[in-house]
Amino acid sequence: MRAALEILFWLAAGLIVWTQVGYALALVVADRARAARWGGSAVPAVSAPASPPTVSLIVAAHDEQASIAAKVANALALDYPRERLEVIVACDGCADATAERARAAGAGLVLELPRGGKIGAQDAAVERARGEIVAFSDANSLWERDALRALVAAFAPKRAGGSPGAASKRVGYACGAVRFVQAASGHGATNQEGLYWRYEMAVRARESRLSSITAGNGAIYATRREAYLVVDPIMGHDLSFPFNLVKRGWRAVYVPEARASEPMVPSIEGELARKRRMMSHTWPIVLRGGMLDLRGYPPGYALMILSHRVLRYATPFLHVLAFAANAAIVAADGKRSALYMVTLTLQVALYAAAGFGGLIRIRPLLVARYYVLTTASVALGLWDWLRHGTSASWEAAEGTRPGASVSAPHA
């Protein structure tokens, strides 16, 4: 019995450490080995096209009258030939002045659709789009002036050079870098999402150089028109597009030079609610959307999906298993289990720090609270989906729309 409990504990703890830390370190080693072997980037240099491709920039919006004019103005100010850029606003059952303000701001096409959810609105916009590249953004995301050029460059033909393999495949999906800015200041501004997102972007950069990324983001991304997929309306593009396009022979890449900014949910508790909602859309992709079907994955990419996605989503259950096995070992053997007393104490300290983080606003406690609550959101999202399903529609997260004062970028 003791041996079985020890195996369970170390297996669960080891998988947690691997997915949270070990995988990133392994990517660093693999990336440096690749660079040493091939002498530089895994992606050959981009050939300058005779003329840039036509682009349809699509913004799905639900009751965004306060932000849509600024978003359209931001899109029209991008450093991209105006005659080759089409701005489409897809209004998803808007009951306010979103459509009128989008037209007044200069959107090329405004679709007024019945409420059906973000994915349905995007699908309808793609059907009407004229661009060779279809790009997507959120109504509250602002792109830097050169972001579209950088994003579109990922789809250009490549000159000879670099390493073979991943670089030889055509890019079907590209996402940029999103910087979260704190949407409020003061006592309630406790969210640590910015810290996590910088770590996540570093991981994705190495995934992109080695093979393909395992997930994107909704603030700034694009696909070839021919590669666009129509997915279940409850399954967002962020997670379902990259692995599905890889299965179809495309590459999915990260373009750090294509930058956007977006307001952050101010509080950790608000982030818990946001991620819980997101995870109710994620679990259908994992369990019935094809992620666990290994057919079509290159071997290295299959390991990335397992390490960065599947095990990450298993983390709350691994934590429960590690704690239960650890507590059972200590209860059975008491003081004879000094090592397991230490590991149990460390686990209790993490949860205690998360609890105190709700009372004492200092960075280490806030980080612990962020980790525990966002990890719990994975299991809560599964519970929500299993209990009552997932709606295709969405509402803006707390504090991420005009009306909340935006402060400096969150560290």
C-alpha cells in the first residue's frame, strides 16, 4: 500500500512539475540545439512579395458601441496598403449602436447578425470576406501600426536556408503577441495574468521555431483563406485552429513582432470567472474536438500537445491526487516519513499563501493565489460543461471595456 501511494504521489508531482516548468526548460534546450545545428532560425528568410496579399480584418462584436469606433480607427490606421485591406465588423445580435458607429468610423462591411456567438459571427464574416488572408481581432484589442504587416509576412514564401522539416511546410495560421494592460488601479487590481502571459509567450516562441504552436490568442491572429476551418460554435479558434491545421499539413506559428494590447481583468477573482468560462469552451475541444486523436500529429508536436495542453488541463486533478497520496503516507507513517512531511508542508503552504493572498496584497501571495484559482478554474470549467453544456454566446469580462481606467502595463 505504501509503495502504491508513493508511486501515485511522485507520478502526480512529477507531471505537475513537467508541465509547469520542465517542458519550458526542455524547449530551451531543444531550441539551442536546433540553433547550434542549423546556425540560426528554424524558419528561412521571408521573400518580399511583389505586392502584399489582400487582407480582410474581421472584428466580431456584441454590444461594443463604446469601443468599436476606436477599434475600426485603429484598423484603418495600420501600416498596410489601404486598397488591399478590408475591415469587417460582424455584429452578433447587437442591441446597441455598434453597427451604426462601426459604419460611421469607416468599416468597409458591417454585418448585422442574429445572436449566435462569436464563432458564428466570424464564420459569416469569412463567407463575405474578399481577402486572401483573413485576420481576426477583438473589439477591445488595439494593434500597433506595423502589426498587420508583421503578421501577414509569416504567410509569405520562404527563401532557401534554415533547417528542414517544420520550416518546409506552408504557414496556415499565425498569431501575434498580446500585451495585457491593467484595466484598473488600486486595491482591486490584483490580477497576475501579465506575469503568466509573458511566460506563455516565451514558450510559444520556442514551439513555433521548433514545430508549431499549440494554441493562439483572440486578440491578433490570421489564417490563409483556404486554410480557414468552420468549427463547432462553442469551440473557439484560439485552441482548435492550431492543432487542427497541423493535422492538415499546415504550420501554426507565433509572430512576436505583430503586437497588440488588451485590457486585463483587474482582479484575480475576475480572472477566475473569465478562465472558468474559457475552460467550459476548452474541454469540448479536448474531449471531443480531436485534440486527443494523435493521427496527423508529427511526433514532436504530439509531445508538445501532451506537455503543454493535455497535462496542463489535468493539473487540478494531479494536485488533488498528489495531496491525497501525500497525506495518506504521512497519516500512515507519521514521523518516519520526514521527506513526505516536507512535501506535504510545501503543498499546505501553497494553499495557505493563496488564501492569505485574498487579504494581504503582496506579490508572492498574489502569485500563489493566481496559480491556485486559475488552476481550479480548469476543473470548474469542466464541471460547468458537464452539468449544463456551453453556450456559443459570450459577454465581456469584468473591467475590460471602456469605462474602466487603464493604467500602465501590468508586470
